[in-house]
Amino acid sequence: MTPLDDQTTAAPSRELLIAAGLPEDELAAWLASSPQVRGGLDDDRAPFSDFWVGGAGLRVRLPEKPSRNEAEQAAADAIHRLERQAREMFLQRHASALYGRLTDNRAKFLRVDLLVEAASDLVPGLTPDRVSLADEHRRPLRDKDGLEKDHGLLLAHVLADPSAGTHLCHAMLLPKEESLERLGEFQATGVADLGGAHVERRGKAAIVEMRNPRYLNALDGTTLPAIETAVDLAILDRETEIAVLRGGLIDHRKYAGERIFSAGINLTHLYRGRIPFLFYFHHLMGFEHKMFRGLARPDATPDDVNGATREKSWIAAVDKFAIGGGCQHLLVMDHVLAASDAYLTLPARKEGIIPGAANLRLPRLVGSRMARQAILYERRFECDSPEGRLFCDEIVPADAMDAAVDRVIEASTTSGLVSIVANRRQLRIGEEPLDVFRRYMAQHAREQADCHFSQGLISNLERYWSARER
């Protein structure tokens, strides 16, 4: 007996649905259509899809979330719950076959946004359709129905499958099409202004600047695509040997004319609903993973054993602070240079989300106990302290950072780089092989989806960040 056949699950839901004023005959027909896994992907696609489309048809009869009464909200939650139980069953059996169908049996690569879109086309209702998603994206976070949780379910099952999950990691490590289109111009000029990021060749180094001056170089939908393109160009550039990540100049009144590394995720955009769920995957599986593991080739799995990635050593230059996602970047760096007045923090508890891959990587730097203090209890690390030096390799006076960056570049590129990439790979084999990252991201897809659309996150943003007034 499947969960949908269990009357202890269906009966309370029927009562809730009737109480919300939904048509009893349609409810009875929909609940009776609860699907079971019976065969292969093609055998199960239609009945499951019909059930999800039917559930969506019931949900649109309810008022929009801000206008629902208690009974109507309970009904919406019950429909979502039953739909997601069906998605779990379907994906438990068919995730691998589905991924194979969407990628022509692993012959083509789809980034996460294209993957969830293709899944919706092949199996309607498995993930949100374009119209529903566009409507959801226009709402502030508190008014969303959390449709993108279904993206999390799909990605969790795909990443949990060793073959499909590895192939998806591979897809996200390939250079973006935009990067390849802009490479020729960058090779010729040594400069690319991408809006939310800037990359420039300086001697033997490619300098990537994160640029979001109004929001203290925070990460959001305006910056993530640009940063990934900049990272691609920095790694692909034939004229440079290392890469540097730094925050650009700020025009915020408090820090006008100064540099800041990064304030992490843009909490204002998050509260206003302008951070889509897939943001986390473009961040973690995209540019940050590329800095850590390098760019992949289409013809070889980037598993470190076969040396199939194209990569460079990365240096971070931390001005003022690295908060949240900014701090996470430091965990994939080969060398961290920090100003003496800078600090680091991972305010995950106050934000209400998982701090990227910090849960995986931070214990390697500071130990398990201190990592818990940082992630669960907001411990702040002054860079110029014994604990801060577990993150940072070198501390310099704030007014000497520009000269220090040039000095580190010079020292790194004049002593020979023959072994740096080889040693990076050997370190990763022991620290974080690709399969470890894949399994981490499978669970992350589930947990972050729940966090991102939770009432707790909204309450935290209002309580700690005055988000309602911003």
C-alpha cells in the first residue's frame, strides 16, 4: 500500500478540502486518482501527471495566499502534501531513467534551470510549469506557495543517484555559453565588465571583482550570472597563471569609496521574493565549485583522478568583512589575504537558511566544535586573531591591501606554478572528492528547500534584519 492509498492520510485531507469550499465531486475524483508506481517511466508518466495537474486545478480555485482564510490555507497545504508524496514515489523509482531521457542517456548536459524546465515539459506537474513559476516569482517570499520546493525534490533524487548526480555536477562545471562567446574579446583586451562582476588581467593574474555596490557586494540574481562568467574567463585565460577574487568599491553611504569583500546573500531581495530557489545551485554547483574544482571538459568526468579539469590557484583578498556566502567563498581558496580590521561570519541561524557548503568544508579549517559555533550560534571571527588565522593565511594593514595583493601575485607567479594544480587535485582527493560533494548536495536540495520557504526564514528576516522596513 502506498502513502496515497492509506485512508489515514487521505481522509483528513478530504475533510480539509471540503471545508475550504472546493467541489466535492472533483475532490472525490482527484483523491480516487491517487497513482501507484506500476512499471517503467512511460507506464507511470500519465497517471502521475494527471494527478499533479488535477491537484493544481484544485489549488487555483482557492484565493491567492495573502487572501486565504485558515481553512483555505489548510486545504492548499493538504493538496501540496499529497502531490509531494506522489512526487517522492515517482522519483524514487524513476529519477535515473527520467534523467537519462532528459539528457539523451547522458549524451547532453543540462544546467539545473534547464533540467527542471525540461522535466516539467516531459512530465507535466512534476515541477512547476513556466506560467505558474512566473506568477510565483512576482510575489514576495511570504506570499509564495513554495512551488519551487518541487525543484528541490527533483534535484535531491537526481543528485542522490551516483550516475545522474555526477553527470549533473559535470554539467554545472562546464564553461557557460556566454563565457565562451566572450572569451575571444577578453583574450584580446584583458578586460570584461559584466555588470555584477568585472574581470581584468593584471600581469600574470586574472582579478575577479564582485560588484554590487548598493548592497555591499551581496549575492543575488543580478550578480551570480556575472560572477560565474567572470570566473570562467579567469580560468580560461591563457595569459594568466593564477586568479584573485576581491570585492569592488562601494557607494553605500557608510562605506562610500571603500572596498568590501561580500555581504553574502542579498537579504532584501530574499525577503522580496527575488531570490529563486535555484540561486543556491548556481552558487554552489556553479562558480564556487569551479573555483574549487576547475572547469570540466565535456568528454571527461571531473573526478580529480583523471586530471580532467582546467583550473588555477585562487587567492582571496578580504576587505572589511566576508559574511555568509562571502565567507563560504574563502573555504575554496588556496590563499586568503585579509585586512587587519576585517571579520568573518556565517549568520545562518539569523538568516534561517543553510550556509551553502560551509557545513561540509568549515570543519576542515576550524574543527567540528568551532564550526558548530559559527553555523549554529553566529560566532564571529576577527581575521587578525588566532581563530581568524585558521581561515586566513596572511593579515595586512587595511591601507596596505592593494600593495599586498600585488606582492602576493608577484610571489606566486615568479616561483613557478608547475605543481600547484597537481597538488590542488591531490588535496581534493583526500578532502572532498566529487562523490562527497554530490551526496552533500543531494541532501542540501531537500533541506534548503524547506528552509527557503519556511515561515521561520520570514520571521528571522523581519526580526533580525528589519526586512519589512528595508
